[in-house]
Amino acid sequence: MIKKLMGSIREYKKDSILAPIYVTLEVVLEVLIPYLMSMIIDKGIGEGDMPFIIRIGLILIVSTLFSLGFGVLSGLHAAKASAGFAKNIRKDMYYNIQDFSFSNIDQFSTSSLITRLTTDITNVQNSYQMIIRIMVRAPLMLVFSLLMALSINSELGMVFLGAIPFLGFGLYLIMSQAFPIFQKVFRTYDKLNRVVQENLYGIRVVKSFVREEHETEKFKSVSKKIYTDFTKAEKILAFNSPLMQFTMYASILTLSLLGARMIVSGSMTTGQLMSLITYASQILMSLMMISMVFVMVTISRASAERIVEVLSEDSDLKNNSNPITFIPDGSVSFEQVDFSYTNDPKKLALKNVSFSVKPGETVGIIGGTGSAKTSLVHLIPRLYDATGGTVKVGGIDVRDYDMQTLRGEVAMVLQKNILFSGTIKDNLRWGNPAATDEELMRAARQAQADEFIQRLPDGYDTYIEEGGTNVSGGQRQRLCIARALVKQPKILILDDSTSAVDTRTDSLIRTAFKEEIPNTTKFIIAQRVSSVQDADKIIVMESGSVNGIGTHDELLATNTIYQEVYYSQTKGGKIADEA
């Protein structure tokens, strides 16, 4: 885990190294200060040597100023290193997510990924800053102060050797109890984000069904769970401060008692006792800082594990060693294809699917809900890999193509029509960033979108709100179709993408396809028979298998499922009348 995270330091290695170096110099000077003060008390004030006091006093002032300067520099470099580290982790996570296949994405919820990119990275950033600064400062302060204390008086120095194990054991017990709770809390954070995301995304549905109170209760329930777990963990961590205070004051009292006796007996000076008490404060303060770091590391450890899960997730779709970068044509063939979302041969979404499509043909796909129509077309641009059998495009196995090349020649309009915030031109150019305005307008005309775009106040420069909320469902579908057409693909896939448009517009879109892009192979998934009845061939899907293939007339004469769908839409279900 640590090795994986450290790979994100990169250009901030210099700052990550300089921060501990400056911290070390700061600590060395801080440890010398009590020793210099004891010299002033014992030799300067005790013997009335004013020149000695001035000389050592100047050294003390210079040491303090340099210590302050090194502290500032260490803080600046630590802040820069931790912020840069977090920036790189965020970028690495985001880039890795972009490379995920659909099956990789299925393993993480959207809310969980958002939490990992925000809260978890912030926790790791804060922890890293404390590690390269305080985690270096505290042990050095502990060791140097302990050595100085032992050099002044080895007998009194043994007090520290007794206090350190006691405190260390107490901190271990506290951390071991708190860590599992923090792990649980961050899983609950995912749930909280999901509740908020669902509520905001479906706010219109919530209001239309008057379910505000229900959503509020859901939020309160999850929020209370986080509060309860955090409170439980913080109650455990609260023992940290009393433990530190008890150890510190017990050590100082012991030093004062034993030191006073030594001063009276003449085996120790007042300056030495004062410096020992100062070193006691430094030692115990360093232990307190270590405990603070442990608290932060305990919290961030759970976050770090969640981050590494995303960074370590490799896409299960990869190019082979010598991928093909040219697609000869838009022909498609399925040869005994099986597919499972879980790679389990016993849980197949597609079973023994075989058919072939010539370049430029229009293929309709029809079937009931859950018949695996969408799963079928997802295999063409290799959004998933077939579990068994072979999917070919242009006569070549899709696994032999460079994925960017393959997906560049396949345009998909998915069931869920997504538009991004920006102008209509910005959204259409997702299909081709270099497309001219004329190419955008031609694609929009083919998708029957140009007419309504021209009626908008700013035309193609009209701003689309996030998710396309300021256009209707049918308009959103037509814009998504136009975006796919701008790509000028060899294969076009429409996954139930005209469900929100009227039958007349649907017919005009299909006519435009036939006239304007005759060489593009078209797959049209639809619920309406009218959307596919003019197709060169129609595939009827049932429970993941091909129930029938043929033209409209052929299927109407021979396929029971197609007959049921057709007559239910044209005769109100009166099959017998037609018979």
C-alpha cells in the first residue's frame, strides 16, 4: 500500500526531503537551548560572570532565530509536498478510473469514488504532511532530549526510560481500538454521499411524490450513524490526552523531588535541574506529537486503503502486444457468443448468440425487458469482453484491435442520454473535437435536431445545463444522436434512443439514416416495431438468446414473440382478428 501511494510523490520528492532536513536542524537547535540556559544559570549568574552571560545569551538568541527559520522552511516545504502529493494521487485515481472498463466501474459505486477522490485524499494529505514534519520532529526530539538528559544526570534520566514504555503501551491500546471504527465510518460516508446524490439527482421525483420527509429521514439516519461511530472513536481517542498529561506531570514531579534532594546534597546544580525539567517537557511533548500523528494516521489508514483499491484496479480490457489500428469496414459477426457480467459460465446474460451483418446494413433488435439487448451491443465496441465465442468487426476479432481505434469507429447512443454542461456545440463536438460548424449542423439535421436548435435564443451556442435539464427528453435524445453522427462512424448503435420522440420524428430520423449514411452499419434497439420494421434484418431476443432473425415480413409470419409485440402495438392485442 505504501509503495503504491509513494509512486504519486514524483516531482515533490525534493520538498519531501527538504522538509525533514529542516526539521532536523530545527530540533538540534531546540535541544541545545536548554543546555545553553543551564550554562547561563550555573556559570554566568552563579559566578557573576557578565561577559559569559552576554556571550552565551547572543548564541542563545542566534540559535532561537535559526531554529525559527528552519521551522518556517520545514513548514513551507511540508505544505507544498503534501498538497502536491494529494494533487498527484487525485490525478492518478482519476486517470485510472478513465481507463476502467464497464466491469471495473461496476465494482465501485459513484458515491464511493467521489468520497475517495475528496474526503479520503484530504485525510491522506493531512497525514502525509504530519509524517514528513511532525513524525520526523517528534522522534528526533525524543532521542536528542533523552540523550542530553542522560548526559546531564544518568540517574534522573532513567525516569524517562520508565515513562516512555508506559506511554507507548497506552497509545497502542487506544489506536488498536479506534482504527476498526474509523474503517466503518468511511464506509458509512459512501452511503451518505449516495443518499445525497440520489436525492439531488431525483429531486423532481421526490417533490412530485411529496417524499421530502422520507428523504430527510434517510439522510438523518445515515448522518446519525456517522455521528455515533465518530463519537465512539473519539471517546476512545479522548483517553490519549489524560494519559499524556498524567505521564508528563508524574515525570516532572519525580524529577523535582529527586532533583531537589541532589541539589541539597551538592551532586547537582539548579541549572541542570531546570534543563532536565525542560528536557522532560520536550520528551513528553514529542510523545504527545507522536500520539497526534498516530491518531491522524489511524484515520487516514482506512482512507489510504480505499485509495489504493482504486489505484490498484487494472482494467480487465487491454490491447494485445501488436493491436490492429485500421478497421476495414463496418461488418459485424457474432460466433457462438456467451457473455456473463461476473465471468461465471453458470450466470450467462447472453447464450450461444450467432449472426452476421454486412457493411451498411440496418439491424433492428427487439425483445422484452431483460432480454439482453443492451448487453449484446456492448460487446461490439468492446465495452465488455465476451465470456465465450468471438465478436468480429470488419472480419477481425475485436480483441485484436486497438481499443481506441475500435471505439473511434463505433458510435453509441446509450439508453441513458447524458449531456454535459456547456453549449450545444461543445456537446456535439464530443463526437469529433475538430468538427466544423457545418458538420455539426448536418449531423443535427440528420438527427432532426436542427429545427428546435434554431428556435433557441442562442441557437447552437445555447448553454446546456448539467445533465441537459433545460431541454426535453426528446430533444436530449436527438442531441445525443447528432453527437454520435458527428463522429462519422463505420458502426452506429442506437440503444432505445428514440423512445422519447414521436413516431413522425422517429421515421424522419430513420429516413435520414438511409439517405445520408448508407454505408454506416446501424444497430437500432427499440421497443416499437415501427422503429425497426424497415430494417434489413431484425433480431428477436429472449432471455439472452436469439429467438429469431429475419425481415419484418418473415418474422411476422414465423416468430411468435414478434407477432405478439407487433399485434399488441397495432391491433391492441387482438391477434385472432388478424389470423
